[in-house]
Amino acid sequence: MKRLLTMLTLAVAATAAMAQGFDNLPDPIEDVNKVVDNTPDSIAKALSARPAPGSTRVGGNPVLFLVGNSTMRNGTLGNGNNGQWGWGYYVSQYFNATKITVENQALGGMSTRTFYTDLWPAVRSALKPGDWVIVSIGHNDSGEFFDQKRARAVIPGVDPDTCYIGFNQRTQRQDTVYSYGTYLRKYIGEIRAKGANPILMSLTPRDAYDDKGRIVRKPQTEWAAYVAAVEGVPFVDLNDISGAKLDSYSHWKEQYHFFGDHIHTSKFGAEMNARSAAEGIWQSANPQLRPLQAMMLNVPLATVDVRREEGKPVVFFTGDSTVKNSDKADDGMWGWAAQAQTVFDESKITLCNAARAGRSTRSFIREGLWERVYNSLQPGDFVTIQFGHNDICPITDKKARGVIPGTRDTCHVYKMDEDGSYEVVYSFGWYLKKMIDDVREKGATPILVSLTPRNEWPGGKVERRDDSYGKWYREVVAETGVEFIDLHNISADFLDKKFAVKSLPADKEKAKAAVALIKQKAGDKYFKQDHTHTSKLGAQMNAQSFAKGLRQNKSELAKYLKAK
């Protein structure tokens, strides 16, 4: 027999006489987690951004429905225009679209209870035999039971025999509130009744530490695990999988996985949670998940193709076309890391050129190129980090590679010109610090390298960019203590010694002609095609400059250089 706890009917304010509709969401308010709801303008608009339940189905293929809140779909449109992303946006990359489609039915501000009463009926109606439903919801389950603004709280725990009855000011009708576990059982029962497959998943972790310095694990984890065990449903502990990753990060890195508050994730955090969700399903031994596992892809970590030999560390070179170019024809363009074998003893160390032409710090990270290096690192490895030629470009153009000048930990949400998407862009120094921090996390050694000099000769001497990039590199070095090779100035000194003049003619035309001649001579030998890219000899010159810097630093990496 149910234990019925009836609450006194609350006084109804005159302004709440009209029922709350989807097109009349109240003004944003701070909840018990000190978070302001991120879908304040219109639930109707948010609903229009969500796919109609079942509308993505392809032929007779199943659909994977996602049930959650703003940690799964953030913002009114879920498009990152507020700098926050839900993990449901990224999880589809782990499923084969020719076999199954992923529908993110989550909505910010929903609790286990309000999703069930307001949004679940439409999802339930769309379910077909063979579909899958991930239920990962609960961040908004505390607060008041029957208040005017939200009325979304549930009873903590899993007790099936407890409920509260009272007058719901939001809906203007009598309402019953059940335990967290009871709502999960309702979802499970109704999913199974339609011949579909339920999966319970714990919540995403928050930016909060316990007294042992670990990311706090949410109590809903135990409740969901208990219900899953009793009901015989697959359970994925997303809270712990992601929490363990955050525990392994530096505090600085852990923090940038969140954006704006301590619950909602940045793109970095959303991508991490999506991967954790996929890994949890992929690695589960529960036989019920085998059909879904057969429809998954991209779960194994992407890495750089490098052959490891026992006892030999790997040095990964990262950067742009000045580090890796065509690197084929003797008379073509070369990046200096393609000539690294001229200075390194390959019997002692493995060389891996992971640079990519045209990239900036931002685009190298955004395109997953850095992630491949990060995933490949082992203790004892080295990583050179050299960017700059493509970084101070337009931020929102088609190439989307420009960064904010400087080194402050600053960022801004930009709308891209090409497709109208949104991206949080950070400073040049921030991206460098991220790479440095990532390398150290893996027990490898980062080495910051200044950009190669260009074939420009103001005043008859080669251009030095010490007031911009040089300044920023040194600020990052001062902040992080990273080893620094000033290849820019070492190579510039070499070029000046070869081609610079002490002074130019007073006559402007003669001075201009003198500079053009210097540029031609330097270009014929050390550059190729333009003022930035090097010839094979120029690449070898920059490789020699790098080696010289290592020796000057008495670097650990210098041990692997060829004897002079």
C-alpha cells in the first residue's frame, strides 16, 4: 500500500491563474545549483529546434533517442551560441548512420519529472520495436515541488511507495510527485511496452571537488544503478567515466571543460562526455547491448601512425607548412621537420612529423589533429609545438583559423561566416598552454618553438617578429616554465650573417632596389615560391637552428642529436 504524503494546497497568485504554456516560459531564474536556466526565451522555439520525435528514422532502421536536460542539449537551439554545448550534439559520430540515427530529444531545464510529463509522451508515441532510448537526466530534480516557476523537483531516492500530492502552480492542477527511481521505472516500463530498449546512464559530472580532491560523484548514480539492476536494464556510469578523466586532468584543464558555470560544458567538455557515453556502451559486457554495439564506430581512439621500437622515445613535431610541406621534390617546398633526420640520430629516437599545412593552433586542435598526437603520447616522448604563421588571420572566415592575439586566458563566442555555426575562440597563448598541459599530462616533454623567419628584409635586415609572437612565446614560457627554442631568432641570425647590410642607401629607390636584391638572393637559396615557405636547403637550415637551440638549452632532447 502506498504511503501517501499530502501537502497543503499552496496559495495561488493572481498572476498564475493562466496555465503555463510551452510558448510562455517564465523569465530565467537561478536554481538551487546557482545556475540560470539557459533556455529562457521560448520553449516553443526550443521545441522547433528539436527534431520531431521519430522524424530522423531511415526506412526500417532503429532510432536512438536521447532523454536529458541542458547537459545533453544546451541553449534554446542547442547550437552553441552561448558557448555551452550538450554532449548529445556529438554522440552521433559514434554510431553508423546507415544503420541507426541518433535523435537528441533533450531540452534544457527539464527534470526527470517534467520531461516525463511534458515531452516524453511525444517521444513514447514515436518509439518502434528495436529502437533504443538513453535516459540520462536528473540535474534539475531538486527544488520546490509545486512552485509557479518550475515545479520540477522529485523525491530523492528510489522508494516506489512514496509520493507527494499538491496543487501545481505552473500547470494549475492537482499533481503527484514520485521518487527519482519511480520516474526511471516509468520510462523503462513504457519503453519496453513499445518493444524498444532502455539504457540508464548516470549524469555528467560537475565542476566540483570532494574533500579528497576528486570530482564529486552524483548520488543519482547509485539510484540509477540500483533501478537498472532491479529492472535488468543496461547501465552506463557516465558520471564516473567522465569524472575519472577530469580527475586525471590539471585543475586548469578540468575547468575549461565547463563554460559559464559549474554544470554546463564547453565544446571540450561536451565532446569528452559524448566519448565517455560511447565508451561506456562499447565496453559494456551486458549482452543486451550487443545489437547496439554492432552499430557503433569511431570508438577506439584516433592516433598518429607511428612505429614504436622498444627503448626508443618518439619526438612528435606539430605545426604548420613550415614544419611539414610537400617534402618530396628536391626543388619543391619543404618543412623543416621533414629534414629532422639531418640532425637527429634515428638509431636512438623515432621522428614523427604530425604537422599539417595551413593550420593554426586553433584549427589544429579543432580538426582533431592535436587529439591524435595526444592519444599517441607515452611517458618519455617529446612534442615540439610551433605555430604562428596562420594564427593572426580572420577569425570567422572560411578557414576559421584566426585566434585572439595575446596570451591571456580569454575567449569569445564567434559566429562563423561560412555556415553560421558558433565557436568559442581563445587566445594564441591559451591554445599553446593547452597543448603544453596536455603533453605534460601524458608524462611527455613539450618544447615550444618560435615560428620560422620570413623572407622579408625591412631596413636591410631580416624581419624579426619579437614584438608580437616573440613576446607571446616568452609570456607563455614565463607562465608555464616550458622549454623554449627560439628558432625564429637563431635562423634570423644566420640569414642576417649571410645577407644583411649595415645600412641602406639614402635614396629611397636605391634602398628599395637593395632590399629587393637581398630578398632575391635569400629567396633563391633558402625560400621557395613565397616569403614564408622554405626550400629543401632552407628546411635543413631551420633544422640546424633547432638543433643549435637544443644544445644551447642543454635539453634532454639534445641527447638524441647526431654528434657534431
